[in-house]
Amino acid sequence: MPESDLDQFRQIYERHVEHVRVGDTKAAIAEMVSANVPAVFDGVDVPRSAVESVEIVDVRADGDLRIGEAVYRLPDRTIGLRSIWEHHGGRWLAAGLENFDPLGSDA
């Protein structure tokens, strides 16, 4: 895929991560496949409010999917969160979530 397409997705993902960072759950959920909510959260540890800091550790293409990985630092824990994005109706939407080891053994 041309670099500009991945750069475009990166901007979308960075905006999404910022929504999560500041605790704007409504905006973050608006960027998800609505049919997958709330099941997408089952068994996944996600920030439920504003976080202390966040670092995007990977943004990549995987076939027709786009993958974003970020590490969120909260007062009581650190969460590695991978989001899987699909193209729906002309826009990228998060379709799945899973945790990964924020220390890097699974990133």
C-alpha cells in the first residue's frame, strides 16, 4: 500500500488514541463499528477514564485491515491495547480490540 494511505490511517488512529487519552469515550466509540459494540470490549482491559500518558507503539497494514497499538499508562496499571480497523462506508472504523503485553514481548 502506498505510504500516503498508511499515513492517512495513522492520522485517524492518532486522533482516536487522543480521544481515549482524554477520556472522551463517546468520541472513541463513534469511531468503532457500531454492530461490534459492546461485544468488542468483552474480556479486554481498556482505559475507562482519562489516562496519565499514552505512547503509540505501532501502526501497520495487515491485508485489508489496519492495526494500531498503543500503551496507556494509568495510575494503577499499564495497558497495551491493539485495535483492528476495517474500512466501512468510506471510513476506517475500529472493529476489534485485544490486549498485548505492554512490556513488548507480544508487541
